[in-house]
Amino acid sequence: MELLEKNSKVCPVHINILDVYHARQSRIHRLDPRAKLLGSLMVILTTMLLPEGAWLPQGILFGLIVLLSFASRLGIFFTVRRSFIAIPFLLAALPLPFLTPGPPLWSLPGLGWVVTSTGLMRFLTILVRTWIAVQASIILSATTPASDLLWGLNAFRFPRLIVAIIGFMLRYLFILADEALRMLRARASRSPRLAGIKRPGLIWQSRVSGAMVGSLFLRSLERSERVHAAMLSRGYDGEMRRLYQPAFRTLDWLLLLGMILILCGIFSLSYWS
Amino acid sequence: MRFSPEPLHIPDGFLTPLLAALGWLFAVIIINIALRQTRRQLGERQVPLMGILAAFIFAAQAINFPVAAGTSGHLLGGALAAIIMGPWAAALIMTAVVSVQALIFQDGGLLALGWNILNMGVLTAFAGYISYQGLQKWIGRSTSARVVAAFAAAWLSMEVGAIAAAIELALSGTSPLVIALPAMASVHALIGVGEGLLTSGAVRLLQATRPDVLDAGERAPGKLPATFVAGGLFLAIVLAAFSPLASSSPDGLEYVAKLGGFLARAQEPAFAFLPDYTIPFITHPAVTTILAVTIGTLVVFSVAWIVGRGTARKEL
């Protein structure tokens, strides 16, 4: 029994991968996907183009995100809670405070590495930029269903076929992910870690996992053949169609205009101060 | 449970907007070529097949095996997709995977998506495919030859993707080349072993159950153009890193400042240090890393050759 509990922790039974979208009744949710895509891209561009150390404008930008997250009824700190995903990558920027020449600020005890204020400034700027950009795209994907998002990409002249492929991928994503989870669960229940018995070697384990990948591929391939046959029998001709078309309304224009004004204001603030 | 394991997804904020735009340009061009190529290869089967295989790669990234000290081996899948489906189809599959990770799961930034597609989709797929095919020409097509070729190809594909990412970070002034290149190359030399083991395990199973699938992958068209595109792209990135241009490459800020006529004001402290910090470092450690990776590649490939040849004889 204990083993079972342990296993269910290691291998969840089902993952709803698409739960990134949070269905709510809000103005932000009802916006046209194109407006939301443009809006988030503008926020991301703004945070990246602001000069280093422009803390006040970045702070206002963060305020804007909190506001949007509140307006979309996700809760004020919804984005903040989910924004830690980009943190591990900050390791890549960690050498900056030490390697950028500039006035020394503080010396690392023991090692004697010198932190320069210029370097620290650069590092913190990257941190803030990444953090804000991630939150902007979290709002985008939490308020827009994936199919609408793809429709928006299509409308922006994204290669049509790749959007169709991504749409297809999203449809089968959770089916195949569940298939993978079932395999992992099967492996976990057949290979308990028992006291006194040596763990099998790395090569052996990797061969088992590789075989799992291979058989998952075969299942996917066979599934794609079945799906394709089913599609053909229903009249598929190589074109993916969509019945419901979102439309740009006054509110979308207003939001875009407002965003542009706010972002311009933030820019001018950063260059005047 | 993690679905996108490799620390290769560059978030927004790490690349300058100019570089990000360049990445998008390259990515769109290559995606369009890939779409045309696979259309010819697959016809109207293209969308369902590519879509489901992209979902497969995404799901397969969840399959792991424990290595040591809490770390585990994961799959990125670019090389595997290329071995099974050919280079262009693999590039499309990986493009879909990386795009979904960025769009829906915030794994990698939206502006950085262009380079993420190139690093993890195009470069891994092409490098994996080219080295797999090249090795097979060398050591034959026996089961064990295929398995070791798959290992070496997958390992190299990770290394190529990681080096490209490191150079992009350095070009953006986010991480100096001296640190980024050796760090990324060595970390991914380890991660690449996991990738190689999983890929070769999958190839071993396919060879035993459906060798026709592997044969079809080898017949997939586009070897020569893929070689040119991948080689050209990688060469361009490396040259950009080592050219004198790299050390003074305009930061996104500088670029906008120039456009707005703010440059004179911006010349003050915040920007003055920017252009020159790469020059003293760029020459030595970076060159040695590239050298080390080349030597590592040679070692992996020679071992693959020896193992492949040795076991092939046994089978006869």
C-alpha cells in the first residue's frame, strides 16, 4: 500500500496539460486573440527596450501586469506565482556581475571575486526583463484558449501549415502524454526499489527507457495512421477549417490604443528621468 | 513530472531584440522550406502525421531514467525525430514542440522563440541526421551500427544546440563567451549522454520491431540541402561570434538609442562599458572549448566506429 502511494506520487494518473488556460468571465478573456497577442508582444518588447536600471518604468510595467491579471479575474498575484519557471535560466547571466568592468561594489568573501555595480545593474535588469516578459505571456496563455491563440497566429500570416500542425499536436498532446504516463507507471510498479537488492546499471535502465520511447513512437505512428484514415473518410482534403471566427471590436481597439499610450508614456519617462 | 527538461529554452530578456528578430527571420525561412519539402514527401498526410509525432516528442520528453544524485536522463528528441523521419520533417516536428512550449507553457520566450526553434529544432535535427547518415556510411547498417550511430548523432546534436545557444547569449552581451561556451558545452556533453542512450534505446527497439520505419527515415529526401542549411547556419553563428563585429555588436538598447537620436546621451556610463568587455576574453578559452568539443566529437565517433565495426563482425 505504501508502495502504491509512493508510486502515485512519482507517476500521477493523469495530467491535464491544457490547464494553463483558466476559464473566467472577464473582459480580458473576451478580447480578440490578435489584440491579446499584440498586447503581450508590446509589453515584452517594451521591457526589453527600456534602458538598464530603469526601475521606475519597469515597476509601472509590472503594475500594468498586476492590473491585467486583476482585470482578468485570475487574482492579483496569479502571474507572480507562476512566473518562477524562467528562474533556472538566470544561471546563464550569473557571471555578469563579476565580469563586467566597472566600479567595484563588493568583494566576495573567500574568493576575492569583485562585484561591480555596472555588472550587478546588468544582471538585475535581465532578471526584471525576464520576469516581466514571462508574466506577460502567462496572462496571454491563461486568458486565451490554445485554439484561439493559434487562430491569432494564422491571422498574423504565420505559416499556415505549421499552425495546423501545432493545432493537431495540441489535440493529441494529452492523449500521448497520458500514454507516456501509463508507461512510466507500469515501469514504476514493475521495478520497486527493494532493500538489499542492487539497482540495475545505468546502461540497462537507459535501454529500458529508450525502448519505452521507441514503443511510444510506434503507438503514435499507428495512431496517426488511424486518425488519418478516419479524417479521409470524413472528407479531409489537406485543409484545416474553423467555424468560429473572432472579430476585432471596439474594446479590442481601445485596449490596443490604451496599451500603446501607456507604453509610450513608460518609454518617455525612462528617457527623461 | 517535467515535460521540457533541457536548459536550452532561452527566455525573453536574454537576447537583444535585434538578434531575436534575426532569429525569427531565419526560423521562418527554414520553416517554409521544410513545409514545402515535407509536403512533397507526405502529401495531405503531412498535417496529421507531423502533428501527432510532435505530440509524441512532447510526451516522450517526460520519459526519464535516474542517473545519479537526483538528476535524471531526459530526451530532447531532435536527433531521434531526424533519424526516424528525415531532417525536414524533424525540423517541423521540433518547431511545433518548441513553439507549444513557449506559447502555452512559457518555456522559452516569445521573442526568443526564433532562436529556440533554430537551436533545438533545426540544428539538433540536422546535426543529428547528418552525423547519423555519415556514420552509417562508415560503419555499415547492422543493428549495432545503427544503435551506436544513433548514440553519437544524438550526443552531437545536443552539443551543437548548446554551443549555438551559448554564442547567441554571448552576442547579446548576456553571458560572456568565456563562461557561457565552456559551461554550456560541458553541461550538455553530460546531458547529451542521456540523450544518446535514450535515442539509441529507441532505435534498438525500432530495429527489432519495425526496421522498415528506420529504412524509410533513411530514404527521406533532403540530405544535401539539409547539410548546406545546417552547415551554413552553424558556420554563420560561429563566425559571428569570432568576428571582430561580435565584440562591438550593437545591443538592442544601443540600436534603439541610435534610432531615437539618444545615442549621445546614452554614451554615458551605462553604455560605455558595454562594447569592450568581450575582446580580451574572446580569443583563448572560446577557441579551446571549440577545440575540446571537436576532440570530444572525434572521440565519440571513433568509439562508435570501433564498437560498430567490432560487433558487426561478430554478427557475421
